[in-house]
Amino acid sequence: MTATETLTEALTPQEVADRARPYVTKKTIGKITLSVDDRGIYLQHGYWRIPVRPSHEPKPLFAYYEALADLNDEIQEGEGIKVTITSGDSLSDEIAASTL
């Protein structure tokens, strides 16, 4: 087992969130900001799955998914842990659903 694999599996979901958050919050796509959905983080097949939520629905999607791919690389290189960044529901979707 490599040092990266050992570190990856030794962390808790909250520690992963704390390590990923600075990378995620500084990344923007136009006027869209991103945040980590702490509740959805889990370890699967040796990778931490980290859901990221946009402030509102991104359009076009290409730039959004490109930014998520960049985040994947930045966190893995900067923190030395194996991650997979996933797209979560936008915050504006959650706000709209709560007003129904």
C-alpha cells in the first residue's frame, strides 16, 4: 500500500471535507460559486467521493464539468489523497424546493 492510499483510507469524511473545502470555495465558473456537500462524502473503492454543489444551475455544463475535473487534480496533488469530485444538486434547486 502506498503512502497516498494509507492517508486516503485513514481520513474521516469530515477531515476530507476540511481538506477539500479551500480548493472548492476558491474555484468559480463565471458567477457560479461552489461548495462541498459534507453530508454526502464517503469512501468507495479507495477514493473519497466528494459532492460539490454549485450556487445555481451551471450553463453551459462543459465549463462546469471541466472545473470539477480540475478540482479533482488539484485536491489529489495538493493533499495527496485520492478523490472523485461529483456534482451535487445546485443550492438554488434546494431553495426552490423548500419554498414549495
